[in-house]
Amino acid sequence: MKYTKLPHTNLEVSEICLGTMTWGRQNNIDEAFEQMNYALEQGVNFFDTAELYPVPAKAELYAETEKIIGKWFKETGNRDKVVLASKIAGKADFTKHIRTTGFQKEGLISAVENSLKRLQTDVIDLYQLHWPERQTNYFGQRGYEHKINDFWEDNIHQVLDTLGDLVNDGKIKHIGLSNETPWGTMRFLEESKVHRRLPRMSTIQNPYSLLNRTFEVGLAEISMREDVALIPYSPLGFGVLSGKYLGGLQPANARVTLFPNYNRYSGENAQKATQMYCDLAREHSLSLPQMALAYVNSRPFVKSTIIGATNLKQLEENIGSVNVKLKDEVLEGIEAIHKQIPNPAP
């Protein structure tokens, strides 16, 4: 395994991060324990979760994933071996069972304290805002459309102030963004520059894959110049870049099969591009998922790639991508396909 430091922190993390959003729904507790044990044995020391998980969100399964991780920490005593990241859910119809106050002070404090209890730990190493409170483009919405009914008032200072209190109280160590836009990212960074007592965003967790490289349009420059690391999620596009859905296949128990509304990577152009990437991988004796992950791992703005798996075979292949170095002709082939079908998803 290879390791790197998250910007402006002392957190040394593996270049592969273990995603957890299927635990408690697609995966039971025993399977989740197997994944955590195997990942740790392979040198993966970075786990990412959220109070929202498992997804799709259901009130009766709220925060089940955090509870599973907490039980694993208690049974194994491995908390000190893991850099732990979690997230507070934003406002949405599907989170009304969690809270309706968004990132107000009381909501942030209770979210952190409840996550700590479920995770059976004293501190969360990286605490992230899962998505913006304001109405903007995320979760598959490509372009920004201003909504006249967006009554969000700029509360960035208050959010950072509350997060700062939680840092000072020793409940969280560092903070990050998720599903954020260039404007939002710079707004948070500027606030902490002007008010230096406020904590600084270290990371941004956004989608990034061969099928969705929109991060490169505005956020990649911010990432490099402002030193905010991308922790990409969906590097295989809901498993589409495993190739298992090619030819119209619908494998049993696969995410897109079980939850057809998870279709942002399943459009016609995304299928065409996936087939082309699959052909390129075969041409160079690579598996499609390892090529796709190796590409993401190699980007200069990426610090650790979040992988999700529902079985150990997938997990083994995904973790193994950290040791795959793509040849120049493979990278050239990827760019040629991207030029022909740029960002077919979301």
C-alpha cells in the first residue's frame, strides 16, 4: 500500500479509502466485518462513512453503517489503526427523518455527538459536509440553474465557527467538503483566510471517474492552487466501469439492478464510452476496473480514492489498483476516448 498526507493535517492515509455505504443494506454486518478486516490487512487505513448510510436512505436503517463500524471498533480494538471520516447529512426530502435544520449550530453539534456514540469513538479524524445546504448542482445535476425560491442565507462563517468549536473540544480533528462546487469551495476557503481562527477545509469528496471528469473544469485548479485534496467517490460509476452491465446485463444484487433510479452512469453515451474503455483495457491486458481506478489514482489532485465493494473479490481487485501504473499508450487511449465522448455522466 502507498500512503500520503491530507493537506494541512497530520493525517497519513492510504491511497485507497474504504467506502462503506452498502453496509447495513446490501451487505450485512458479517460481510462488513470481513471487508474491514481484509482492507486493514492490505494496508488500507482510511475508512469513509456518513450518518446517512446505508443508501438509499431509509428511516428504519438510519446510521446503521456507523453502528456497524462502531461494533467492529469495539470487538477488534482497531480504532487507533484507522483514519476515520464521516459526514453530516444536508437538507433534502430524503433526510427529513434525520433533521430539518441543516448545518445550524445545534444540528452540527448533535450530528457529531451522535456519530461519536454510534462509532464508539472519542474523535472523528475528518468530518465533512455531505452536500451544500443551498440549491446548486450536485448529485447528477450537470449545470447550475438559479432558483428564485432558494432562500439560503450565507451562513459559511457560522458553520466554520461551529466546526471550529468541535475541533477545539476534541470531537473532530479536521474538516472537509463533499459534493461542492467551485464557488462553494472558494467561499469556505476565503472565510477561513479572512478569519484565521476558523478551521480550513482540507478535502473535497466529489464524484470523479472516466465517465465523469467534470471536476477538472473548475475544481481541479482550486484543488492544486489552494491545496484542497480530492477524495473521489464513485470512481467506477456505481459499478458501471466494472463492465458488468455491458450488453444490457443486470447482475443479481448489483446496485443499479436493485436500485434502477441510480442511473446517472447508465445513459446511452455512458454505455458507449464504457465499452470503448473496456476494449482499451483488453487491448493492454488490463481489467477495466483496475484501469479505471488506476487512472483516478494517478491524478495529481487526488489523495485517496474511495472504493466500494459488495464482496471480497471486488475489494481485492479494487485495492490492487494502487499498484497498477498505466503506460503512456493507455493514457493516450483514455484521452482519445474522452475527447470523443467527454463526460457522458452524470
